[in-house]
Amino acid sequence: MKIGFCIKLPEAWLQILLSFCSVLIGFHIGSCLQRANKVDVLKLVALSEDHTPKCLPAAFKADNIPKIFATTNPRGAERLPPGIVQPYSNFNLNNSGAEKAKYLLTVTAGMEQKDTVNKIVSKFSENFAIVLFHYDGRASEWDEFEWSNRAIHVSARKQTKWWYAKRFLHPGIVAQYDYIFIWDEDLGVEHFNADRYIGLVRKHGLEISQPAIVSQKGLTWLMTKKRHNVEVHRRVKEAWPGQCPDPNKPPCAGFVEIMAPVFSRESWSCVWNLIQNDLVHGWGLDFALWRCVENAHEKIGVVDDQWIEHLVLPSLGNQGESINGKQPWEGVRARCFKEWKEFERRMEQAKKNQSRWRSH
């Protein structure tokens, strides 16, 4: 004999019971997912396996939990394992077996001065990477020169050297190079050898330098004129009273022109930040370079043993348009003076802000 016991619930009560169970199950699942969604993957590094949230999605469990948050990585790459991070780049072409260049030469050039530029580049050995910035847009017309095949060509019409430098010579890009030459195109280099120049810069511990200048038109600062019977000079006596209120600062020390400067890797990291994005001619910059070098009056200098000639060929200035009957170069020169004044204004404002910051 089998005895059974059964309770029959009214249908309405059964539906209520099922609904209540569904709510409980849904609440539990929702709570679990909510906790999983709020998991901070970075904080999980501190959790042991025993404390891994039970509701964590499979992708985040056990060995799948990211273990890296490296504050020493560059900004934006904190979540990457440090061993995979490549924070720097260079101008090396993808040629197998090509040796890495130790130094960098950049020249802002136009086709009108191609012969002069060819002479400049010929003074630089294969220890140098070559970058040409083409202000006339004719980047593909240099193939007649053998070195052009290993050079990087960047073209943007009617742009200046410092416009290019700010956009294409970021410290992270040029970090491979011990020294960076940022030169104009109108330079005579008959008495110049780049490798010998590097040797003298190292010997005398110069962080920012330039070759001494000879100019038939006399357009150069007294500080940068060539001296005889010396390898390097760092100071000049004032030519007239009041020219050098501080003998350890520009233009009598800690000074090179923006025509043919040479920067160490360390100094360029500072100078690049000093260059204003919208002040493209760089006038006034040479009076502020000393801020990027400690003991600038000792570590900024002019190399007399390797000297160049300023040919004064304003090709870029002729790329402009005549306005109100004036020559194109006149408009460019007027803008240069205007930018110089604006740079000085910004520097003075920055110094005031710095003083207020220190007072706090």
C-alpha cells in the first residue's frame, strides 16, 4: 500500500510563488554582475587568489588578471608591461644592416639652394642621420644626390625651420642622437668638418654650441664671430658700454645664434619645450637658450676651429607675397621682429608667474 501526501495550491498562489522566486534569482544575478562591473582591475593586483571576487567574469579570473600598473612608464602607457614599452623613436630607415646614426643633421631647404645644401651635407659622414625640411614643396627633386636616398624628406610649403622643429623633432623622436644640428641652408662649409666638430664639442663639454661665423656682409653677433688661435670661446667683452649688463648671459656669454645651432640630447629636451608653437621664426629664442643649461656661461660656446660662412641668401623670405609694394622679405623681417617682441612678453609673464608660484 502506498500512501502519498500532496498539497494543492490555488493557481493564483502558485503564480505568486514563482514570481517571488524569480525576483530572488534575478536580484542575486544582478548583484553579482554589478560587483563584477565595478571591479577595478588595477586594485586587483593587491588581492590574493583567495580573495578573488567569485562573481568576476572569466576573462578577469586567475592568471588573466592584469598584474601591471607601472607608474614609471610614459604617460598613457601605464597599463603596459614595462618590458614592452618603446618610448622613443628615430629617423632610421628600414634598411637591413644599416648602422644606427649617432648624430642628426636637419636643414630647412629649397631647390634654389640645392648646390649649397649638397655641400653642407657632404661635410657630414654616415654617422649622421639627414633630415631635409622642404619649404618649397619640392621634396622629390633631390635624387641626383647620392645622400638623398638615405635622407628623410619632409615637405610643407612656406614653413620655417622652427615650425618644422617643433612638429618633427620632439625629444622622444631624436633621443637616439647625441647631438642635433638644426641649420639654415645658406651656409658655406669649406672650412668645416662635422666629425671634428663633434670631437671639439665633447672635449670642451659644450651642451649648446655653433661653429664660428665669418660673414662678408658683417651680419653676425660679436659673440659668434670667428677668433684666431683658439679652439673654442665662451665669452666676449662688450663692444660698447652697456651691451653686457651681465657678463655671464647673452649676448656676451651663454649665447649662440639661431642660424646654425647644435644641441646635445639633454639640452634639446629643454629647448624643444621653450620653442613657442606659433612663433615660427625663432627670433629671441637665442637670448633664452641659457635657461636650458646649468652653468650656461661654461657649457654654451662657439667653436672657432671649425667655422662656417654666412652667405645671406634669403630664399625662404622670397617665398612670400609682395604687400603694399614691399618686397616679400621685408614682410618676413617685420614678422620676425614682432615675434621677438611677443616672445619677450611671454617670457616676462612666465617669470612673474614663477615668482608667484614660489611665494606659495
